[in-house]
Amino acid sequence: MSADSESTPGSYVEPGKEFTRDTNYIEDRITRDGRDGWPVEPGRYRLIAARACPWANRSVIVRRLLGLEDAISLGMPGPTHDARSWTFDLDPGGVDPVLGIERLQQAFFARFPDYPRGITVPAIVDVPSGQVVTNNYPQITLDLETEWVDSHRDGAPDLYPEALRAEIDEVNDVVFRDVNNGVYRAGFAGSQEAYEKAYHRLFDRLDWLETRLATRRYLVGETITEADIRLFTTLARFDAVYHGHFKCNRNKLTEMPVLWAYARDLFQTPGFGDTIDFVQIKRHYYIVHSDINPTGIVPVGPDASGWLTGHGREQLGGRPFGDGTPPGPPRTGELVPAGHGAQ
């Protein structure tokens, strides 16, 4: 079960145990041939993705970079959820304006009345039936990149180039195990031993990334790929949440020169930083994880203005979008609220 989307707030730590993520998701895919019963069809599906969640943030970035806003609409739950599910409390009346539901749970139950797992984001919902199609977040972005190509904007980058897929998959695997999920393994550890094991594994991998990125602008190849997107959403939350809340405190991201410059480079690239809402991120972790932070007090800091400072990564070469072009500005209804990002 995704720790950012569990159905019961406050029950993340099992005393004496190591945190283990449930990675069983609804595996249906939306494909050009419709082999799972869900054909690619612009306007038919709605992506539900909370800004607070790093796994959901990936899908929002990919949708922006590829220009799929007209093909797949976006619904955004608020940063917190109750014992039942993510809720649409940011929308007028607390109801998603397209699906007409108050809770994402309703879309899961519309298809699986006895759905037994966590109600997770990102999820894609079939608008005509109101039923969830998939919440398999690693596959969602890959399918947006490879199955929805006919709906990509002119100049959309190739985020999963065929010639680099094996290396991208390899990097994604170690980054997921040691970094993306590694911060949760530290934060939700149920014993000192489990915590220290996760802590060292995390920082060993961050050191490896610091070395890898010292001489190359991006993780794989000369352009932004799926690998960079998956790492970025964890780095964007590191100092605001993981360093203190999850006890990942050997050092801050800002104290790792290469990774900090790399993260700023991506943050300042259209489609990345304009999806980051630091207020929602902090509210989610510090309020929902009540067993870690029982007071529910949300930190005021850290100062996010450093995200907009120069990074110097252009000197390493590389072309962010390859032969493509940057995406246009975010849609009016999808703008990060003033004061929630790096101003």
C-alpha cells in the first residue's frame, strides 16, 4: 500500500518491524489497442493526482511535459485524507467537478465494491462509467509516454527513448528501492535497527547519485527522461519533509552540491517546479502521519527561495528536451497557488 495514500491515517509504523510497501495495484492499462478493455481515447479519462504525493507528482509532470492536458483532464484532491480516502476538499462543495464525487474511494468502489486495498493516487478514472481504471503509478507514466503518442503536443520530448530503456529501467529500480522508497523505509521504521539500515542505504545511494551526476547533466543520456522525473519528486520533498519528519538527517539536500544543483536545474525547467506545492507537501506529511507527528504542527520552513538560484549545470551540456521544446505555461486551473511554491 502506498504510504502516501494509505486508507488509515496514523497507522504507518509497525513497532519492531521494517516498513514494507504493498506494491500490488490495479494493473489494467490504457493502450492503443485497448487490450485490457481501456483504449486510448482523448477526453475519456481523468487523472486524479494530489500535489502532495511524490508518486502522483510524477504523472502531473509527465502530463505537462507531453502536453496531454486536453487529452486527459486533471483532478486534484487536497493534501490530507481521512480514514476512507483522498477527498476533493479543494473543489467547490468538496466535489470533483467532472466525476461528481467527494472521495476517490467512490471511483474504486464503483468498479470493485469490496476493494480491499488502500485508495491511492495517482489513479486514472473512466469518466463515462465513473470507475477507476488503474492506480499502477509506475506504469501510468510509461503509458503516457508510449501509448498516448498520438495525443502528444508538437515538440513533446521523448521521455522513454527506446535505445535507453534498459538503462533507464536499471536506474529507476535502484533509485526506487534506495531513495524513493528508502525515505519511507527510514521514516516508518518500527525499530532502531530497521531505521539505521534504511538510513545508510539511502545515503549510500545519494552519494552514488552525487558521483554519477558530477559529470553528466541528466541520469541517463543527454536529455530529461523518466529517470530524472522519478528522482526529482523525492529530491523536491527532501529538505521540506524527509530530512526532519523521516529522520533522514545526515545532511540536507542543500548540503549535497551536485544533487542540489541537479535538483535546481530540473526545478527551473518548465513542467517541474511549476508542479511543486511546498505548502501542500508539508501539510500532507505532518498532518496525516499522526503516529510520527502527533501534534499535527506543520513547520513554517525551510525557505524555498534557494530553488530559484543559479545552478551552473548548463556547463555539462545536454539538451533538456532533446529535439523537442519546453511545454507552455500551466493551465489557469492548474497553477500552484501564490505563496505555495518557490517565490
